[in-house]
Amino acid sequence: MSKAVLILLFFLISFPAYAAKEKAVQQETSDQQISDFSLAGYGDKGKKSWELSGKNADIFDDVVKLKSITGNLYGEGENVKLTSDRGDFDKAQGKVHLEQNVVITTTSGAKLTTNSLDWDRKNSTLATKDVVNITRENMFTSGRGAYGQPNLKKVNLEKDVTVEIKPQPKDAQSPPQESIVITCNGPLEVDYEKNIAIFNNNVKVDRTDSQIYCDTMSIYFLKSGQKEEVKKEKKEEVKGASLMANTKIDKLICRGNVRIVRGENVSYSEEAIYSALDKKIILSGRPKLILYSTEEFANAPLGN
């Protein structure tokens, strides 16, 4: 076989692979590339309801790929800002996928950070399967997987939940208070409009000198403007009842296999209700207390 024929056969064999590769490159190349891309949506009365912009954009038939993304959502009394390094805008469905250094901030002071996020503009929802960190006032929350509203007033964390509540000192001269750490397998349901957080499955409230264990726990927070008061006439407190003092918590309800540990003293019940107003815990559902005191047994007479 001549050399020319060999070259021709090699070309015919290699051409399909080369053509397929060239077609893939063409598919990755956008129809149009522009800088300073921006989109906006308007409400019924012509008021801007949202906007999305990026420093660079590759425009395809169905999707727009953006870099250095900034999104703004305008609501009644609450605006939301979203930023990320890159993402995609689905033209048909109106959905936005954000990736890398995703940050959400609200005008009320809440902040969410994660690695990726899906924003459903039409249904006004956010969702992710990645690790999420949320900061709001003195409450710091982390978990894996989240679903909720863009304004972060309602958020559900799917699993591996940790919440840290840092009590705020009464005044500038007061010493810093110990943080309260709450963990659960999840999910965690937080509704800031109703001022409630519901922890599910293997719940633990941890402080240095005390712990609470239960199946589910509901925390009711003080409403905006509501002050934490203490009844002066009630001087007596149940031992171990100050587990949640000096926080913005109004009431705490634990249900299912409740166990409260303070040192070597342990209580068991099916339900425990803690009130921050009078700093008391009420146990119900076959309550049982196990108390141990070295002082009481130190001088006890020995039996025969």
C-alpha cells in the first residue's frame, strides 16, 4: 500500500473523532458574550421586584452563564442581596443556580453562606444540598441541606444541625455569658415570623455544667420589642432551672425521652417545659429525679 493511501486512511479514521470534538467545543462556545449583563423583573404596578447582574455573561439558547453575580430582591420591608462567583440563569424556568462563595444578606441583618444555591425566582424559594451557615442576631446555625425563603425568615435545615446561642450581656459592664450549643440529627425548622425553632431527632442542649437530651424540642423566642422580665416575688428556683438564662429565649419545650443532667443529678420525663420568665422547669409524664450529694452522705452512719 502506498504512502499516500495510508495518509488518506488515517485522515478518514481520525476525522469523525476530530469532528465530534470540534462540535463539543462549538456547543460550549456561547452564541453571544457580553460584559455587564443585567436582568430585572417588575411587579403589577411597575415597581422593580428583582434584578440580576454579572460582570461577564455567555448567552446560550436556554441558559445564561454568569460570573461575579449580584442579585437583589425587593420586598415589603425586607430587601435581599445574593452574591456568588459564578452561576447559571435558566431563561425558560426563571431559575438561578449560584456557585462558589454564595452569600445572602438581608436588611434585617441575617446572613447565609454556602457553596451552591438554587434560587427559584417564580416561587420565591432557595434550596441547597451543601453545608449552610446562617447568622442572625445572637444565633449561629449550621447544617447540611437547606430549603426556605430568600429573606431567611423561614428556613429548614435537613441534617447535621448545630446551633450556638450567645447570650447578650445586660449591660457593657456585665461579664460575657457562656454560649449554649444545640445539636440534632435534623431536620431543624426555623420560623422567625412566628419566633419558633423546632429541633428534631437526637436533640442535645449543651452547657459546661448541664445538658438536656430529648427527641424533639421547640424554642420560642421573645418577639421584637418584647422585654425579658423576671418576677421578683418568685425567689425560689428549681435546681438546674437556669439552663437557658440570659438569652432571648421565652420558652423551651422538650418532648420524648427527656433527660436533664446537671453534674451527677439527673431527671427523666416525657416532657419538660422551661420558662425564661420565672426560670423554672416543669417536668411531666412519669417524671423521675435522681439526686446525689456527697455532703449528705459524708457523715451518714454505716450499716452493719
